[in-house]
Amino acid sequence: MASVCFYFQVHQPRRLRRFSIFDRGHEYFDTRLNREIIQKVAQRCYLPANAVLFELLKRHEGRFRVAFSLTGVVLDQFNQHAPEVLASFQKLASTGAVEFLAETHYHSLAFLYAREEFADQVRLHSKKIHELFGQKPRVFRNTELIYNNEIARAATMLGMTGYCRFDLR
């Protein structure tokens, strides 16, 4: 029998607020818009999809697996604006058939510009995954599935044993 593991990438960018030359202060993000979007997508997508996945995992007694790559940015927004979504991912984790991948916390291209920043973000993200889901990520997924041998070596040095990449073969 073939092994099946579904993989889902979950990210919601934080939208910037509009600025004029007269604006002062340090609030760069549009909190109201970000809350509205995350709550709308939670109701229309994340909560229904997670409910279906949970039912299927229970019905098929874990005979298939699901992997999620949840960016730190989306985890922060779920925590702030839609904690019920975070709870639904924790419920999925409780099945033992769901794995959470590591990635850069801010869904960034840090490896291309600052190697230490890259390592810091992967450590931060892995720590958050462990705190929220009780798992230590073993597989790394880079932003936009960018891959090269140097990135794979860096991920290995950070404790990863696998690498998620896109291959057009």
C-alpha cells in the first residue's frame, strides 16, 4: 500500500497601514485589517479544513499523515486574533498523525542575506512549534521552497533531518 502524507503551507502576511509624510509613531501594521482578514479566513478556510482533517484522521485511524508548515507570522496572528484556529491545530497535533515543519519565523529570505539571522529565525520558529504543539521539528521548509545545498547544510546544522523542497522532475 502506498504511503500518503499531505503537506499544507499556512501563511498570512501582516498588512502595512497607509502612511503619509505627516504620520508619526511606530505602528507600521494595519491591526484592524489584519484582524478582519485572519478572522474571515479562519471561518471560511482554516477551521472547516482542520475539522475535516481531524475527522478523516480519526476515521482512518492515522493511516495517513498530514504535515503543516505554519509561519511564525501566522501563528502570532492566530494567537492574537483567532485563538480557536490555534486550538484546532493543537487538536490535530493530538492525533499523533500531524507533523509541524520548521521554517524561518518571519517567512523571510534571510538565508540569502544574513546567515546568523536565518539561524536565529529557524531556532525561534522551532521553539514556538515546540511550545504550541509539543513537537520538535525535524523537517525544514524554506520560504518559497528555495533550495540549495548550502541551505540544506545550514538546516542540518540546526538539527533538521529532512528538507521539504519542490522538484519538477
